[in-house]
Amino acid sequence: MAGDRRDPLKDLAQLQDKMNRIFEDSFSLLRTGEGKELFALGSWVPPVDIYETEDTIVLSAELPGMKKEDMSVEIKDNTLTIKGERKFEHESEAKNYSRIERSYGTFQRVFTLAHLVQQDKIKARYENGILEIILPKAEESKTRHIKVKVE
């Protein structure tokens, strides 16, 4: 289609995120000598959804069971970094687990933003296990609509 325009840099950034996730996921599963599956401590990848509106980019990350003190959000040079740690809190050493499927340990997700954002106006909130980060776009990166007059 003549009106369909793709942004190759945005496509490349999305491909990089997908490849990073594939590598992170493939190294997160370990097997014990008994054949039981265990997730490696220190290597889990929380799932993230990212969408944008005309004025903002919104990132939502699933971080169930975490405390807000155990996570951080940083932005530098148009790169957003989310870090944190979900601790394995066992009540007693006497428990004999037959299966552990929930992931624990540290994580880090890094995203290159497709638009410049107003760093001083970024907001983050954590509720019901979802971290939502709202990144207002900078004026120079917003889409401008130009009316074309037909003569």
C-alpha cells in the first residue's frame, strides 16, 4: 500500500526485545539430577505490555508478589530500565517441595524507546501486582497532522 509506512528502527528495537526475551527464557530453566524442573534463582523475565497513545507511551509489567521497595525504574538516554528482585520466602526449612514453578531472583528489562519522552513527567504506580509506567512523549516526537488542500 502506498500509505503504509514502516519505521525500520522501531521494527529493529522490537526484534531486539524479542531476541533478548528468547535468550533470557531459554537460560532460565534448570534441571536437577532427579529430573525435576526448577527455575534458576536470579533469572526470570517478567512479561511486559507496551502501547502508545498520541501523547504517551505506557508500559505494564507483571510483578506479582513483589514489594515496591524491591523494584526500580530508571531512564537514561531514551532507554528505560526496570530492575528488581522477587525473594524466595520459604516459611520453614523443613518443607519438602515436590515442585517449584514460580520464578524468583533478580531481573532486569531494558527498553529502547521509539520516541523522546519528558523525563521529568514520567509516572509509575504499582497495584495488584502490575507496575504501570506512563511516559509522556516530548513535543518534538509527537505526530503532527498536516491538512493538505486540494486545488
